[in-house]
Amino acid sequence: MADDDEEITHDSNGTKLSDGDSVTLIKDLKVKGTSVTLKRGTLVKNIRLTHDTAEIECNADKVKGLVLRTEFLKKA
């Protein structure tokens, strides 16, 4: 039986994500507070998991300290 306290983070396809993975955006995303739009297909490397299984932290080329929803990502 799996540990009930363990929370697993999944991408939009249901693939398990872990710290240090690379992900690709599946949708153009406007970044709040900036004029930057991250385009579909952008590769984001070295992600960090958060306490919320629906969000990850990462650094994109143009934006540092970014939090992205996992529903807009797929594992690269």
C-alpha cells in the first residue's frame, strides 16, 4: 500500500514529475506583471516541485522565479 502522505506531481499527460526534470510548455502563457509571453514548445530545465502538486517552480530564459501550473506542461 502506498504512503498516503506522499503527494505525486503529474504533468498534463499524467507522467510523474520530479525535481530537476525538464518540461515543455503546451500552451502560450502570458506572465503576470511583465510583458513577456512564454511560447508553446518552450523548454524549461531543472524544475523544482512545490508543496502544491498542481504547481512547479522554475527559471525560464526571460523570467526568473516563475511558478507554473502543471496542466500547461509536459515532461520533455
